Amino acid sequence: MNTTIVMLLFLAVAVVHKTIGDSTDGTTTTCNKRTKTQWQKATNCEREERIKNLEVGQATKIGANVAATKEELETLKGTLTALISEQTKLIQDTLTTKEEITVLKAELETQITNAKGELETQITDAEGKLETQITNAKGEVETQITNAKAELETQITNAKGEVETQITDAEGKLETQITNAKGELETQITNAKGELETQITNAKGELETQITDAKAELGQEMTDAVEINKIELETQINSTKGELGTLKTKTKKSAICGFHNGSMTSPETIEYADDKIITEVNEVNSSLGTNGYYTAGVNGVYEIKVSGNAVVDRDGRAELDLKGARGTFELTRSYYTNTAAGWKRVQETVAATKIVTLNAGEQIYLYYGEEGNAYMERIRFCVTLYKGL
């Protein structure tokens, strides 16, 4: 718009210059009539009149051109006024639009602020509801875990009681059988010993009688024969006494137990406090040391009994092994198991019985082994002489 106004100003200047240029074209007038006596001055007069007429014509023409130029300038002024009005209106419209934009911006910021507040309120409400749901779910899960733990502990206690009852019953039955067998065997030995001693006494009397008779009848020759028979008989008697001694050894008893009440948390030999080693009977000089080693008193067949409480978490394993010069024998093993409901902690009572042959002086011991998260407690190790060899 400013460029248009400048162009119109240049156009007005050009019109003025054109008007002034056009005024150079003159028109001639006639001089006043003069007398003949003044004809000499006629030329000068005519020249002056021409100049005067020229000046009048130029003035008239310049006036006309100025009037025309004034009209054109008025026209240009009107045009400029209209352009200035349009420019002013455009500026006002622009200012109005800017104000509207400012108002719209303020309204938009207000809407954004309100929407942000509402969204934050919704988020806060959702977080509160979610925390409430999590708290409720956590409480339910903890309740289920507590109930399941209580049920499991009850089952373990019941199972432990049943196992201990079975072990006690089995021990009672075994001790009764051993006592009965011992009584029967001692009775048989006593009877056999009495019969054998009677037979020996009778044989000795008969032999002495025969010797006396033979000496009387056969003299020295018979005496030598009798001496030979006497030696053979004494040999038989000594052999019989040896068999009786072996029979007595075979009927001797030994029962020793060691108790470890603490928890085993790493692989090692199981040891026992001195007051936790119980000797029920020991007729063969067997022993169980506090270092956990059992030493056999005689050659024989021995019964090994072990038990304990195993607790195994995920990826864990716990076991009891019997070790000695003859090798390692696995007695119990507990694994962390995968059930239909998922991985489950194992807490169980384990027990095992094994029959082994040991020589006099041979040693055995109980070893605890584990992997991962596991431990074992209340371990019992009992060795009983089943039969001497």
C-alpha cells in the first residue's frame, strides 16, 4: 500500500512538469495602430505586442494547466485518502485479529489447564483404585499363603507324628524280637552246654573206666592206646569249647544311637555331642565317637537306621549318605519339586534302613550333602549288631 502512494506522488509531479512545458507555445496579437510618422517604431511596437501577447497567452495557458493539474491533484488526493482509509481499516482489522488470537490463546490455555487438571484427577483416582486393588489382592494372597502354610505345617506335624510312631513301634517290635531271640538262643546254648557237659562227663567216666579196665587187661600197651584216645578226646573238648565261645559271641548285642538336634546347612560329616550319644546295649565293645565315626566291635552284620527333617527350597537338594571303607551309600534324598500348582517348598521327615557287613575295627559315618537352598535338622543315626560272624 505504501508503494502505491509513492507512485501516485511521482505521477502528480510529472503532471506539473508537463503543464509548465506546454506553456511555451505562444499566441500573437496585433499592435495598436500608429501614425506614419511613427512607422520607424512600428517594428519595435509589434515586437513588444507580440511579446506581450505571448506572455498573456502563456499565462492563460499556464492558468488552464494549473487548474487542470489542481483537478488531477484533487483526484489524486481523493485516491490517496481512499488508500489511507483502506490502509487504516486493514491495520484495524489486523489489530482486531491479533486481539482475537490473544483471546483464543487465553481460552485454549484455560481449556488445556482444565483438561490437565481433570486428567491429573482421573490419574490420581485410578492410582488410588489400583493401590486399593493391589492392597486387597496382596491381603488375599497373604491370607492364602498363611492358610496354606498352616495346612502344610499341620500335615507335616501329622506325618511326623505318624512316622515317629511307626519308628517307635518298629523299634519296640525289633527290641522285643531281639530279646525273645536272645532268650531263646541263651536257653538253647544253656541246654546244649548242659547236654554237652553231661556227655563229656559221661564220656570221661566211661573212658576212665575203660582205661582202668584196659590197663588191668592190656598193661602198658593198652595204656598207650588210651593216652592217644584221651588226647583226641581233649582235642574234641577244646574244639567244642571254641564253638561254644563263638556261639556266645554271635549272640551278643550292641545298639548305639547318636542324635544331632542342630541344623545342617553345609555338606559335612555329622557329629554328635557327648550327651547325645545313647548306648542301649554294647556287649561287643563297639563305639560311636563325637566326631561321628562308628567303630564295629566284632565281625558281623549290622543294621543302620537314619532319620531327619529336610527343608528344601527351589533348585535345592538335601541327602544323607553312609560312608566308609566299602564306599558311599545314599540313604535319603529330598528334592524341590514342581507340582500342578507350580514349584513348591519341600519340608518332610526322611528315614531309611540299611544292612551292612563290617569287620572288627571297621569304621562308618553319616554324611550330609546338599545343593542350593536346603538344610536338615533333628538327625538320628543308630547302629545295631544284627548278627555276629
